[in-house]
Amino acid sequence: MSLTREDMMSELELLPVWRLNVTSALPIDALVAAPIQAEVDAEPKIELKVEEVLVDDLERVAPQETAMPDIANMDWDALKEHVIGSGDQNADWVFVGDVSTEGDVGVLLDKMLIAIQLQRGKNVYLTQLTELDFFSRQIALIQPKLIFAFGEKSAQNLLDSNEPLDALRGKVYQYQGVALVVSYPPSHLLHHTQDKAKAWADLCLARKTIETFN
């Protein structure tokens, strides 16, 4: 059965009060192990003879240092060995953080995207935040218009902040020259439905922000 956008908004429990009304969103200017005791045997100790080891042998068996990858010049194939991501590699929208696409969380994520006229795989890239250097390379390759960060940990890492998520919401930030908005992840909203209205406001803010680039 085909669902309309209003069906999706109803599923998000944001109707009839909450509707996508960009003009009603706040102006961007205002938002801007303990050690183990070994048992001692009563038997006499056995003296072991230490054999001579050649220096060449030591060098051969010594662990080799792993060279740091050249992240700044990684292409997509090399980058995918270090990060998890999927979607349109030329997307305007990048969603980062808790972006599980499985089960009820994935269903809610899809509904949130549909509510702002988006869908997975079309102008949308989903990724998890592992190391900032790898994420920065993703952004350099994708060149999106907006980053939407799901969850407190992702928001704090990207903004180099210790502020709680509630204090970071409602503003437009910059990351590598790209607009950045933060909000609650779908996994949080499944268990804290009272925050759905706030998440909706964050989506509206993101939508209004990206429309200023068109």
C-alpha cells in the first residue's frame, strides 16, 4: 500500500499539530584485572638454558610498525575499508551517527526522511562516525550541502564540544565549510516519543537551511 506524506507524519505522531511548514521555523540567524597469584609448585625449579639468538633473527620476528594510511588521498574503494556508509556518493544530505537501517529503527528513519521529501539512496548518504579523519575524507569526496548528525556522541565529536545534545540542538553549525545540524537518533525517539516534536523541528531547520543554497 502506498503511503502519503501525511500518513508518514501521522506515523511520526506529529499530526495534526506538527506539519512541515518551513516558514514557521525559527530564522537561521537565531539558531544559528587484578593480578593473578600464580601457584608455586613444590617441585624443584628446572634451569633452562638460554640459547643464543642472532640479531638478524630478532629483527625478522620483531613486529613491524603499520604505516598510517594516506587518508587525504583515499579514493572511495580505499575509504570503504575503514568506514561504513551507503547511499548517493554525490548527495546534498549526509546523515551521520546512529543511522541503523534495520528493524523498527530503520523504519522510523525512513519515515523521518520521507517527512522532509527525502528517501534512502536518493540525494542521501548515511554513514557512521568512526574516526574524524575518515569522516572528513568522506565529506571532501561527497561535497554535500548539509550534514545531519544523529546523537550526542556524534554531535560532540564533530563540534569538539562537551555540551549535552539538548544544548547543541536548534542551531546551524559549520563542519569543513558545510552546514551542520544535530538531533536525536531514531533509536532514541522509539523510546522517548516526547522528543519527536523536537526532532521534527530539527528536520525543519535542516530543510530550511539547505533551501537557502538553491
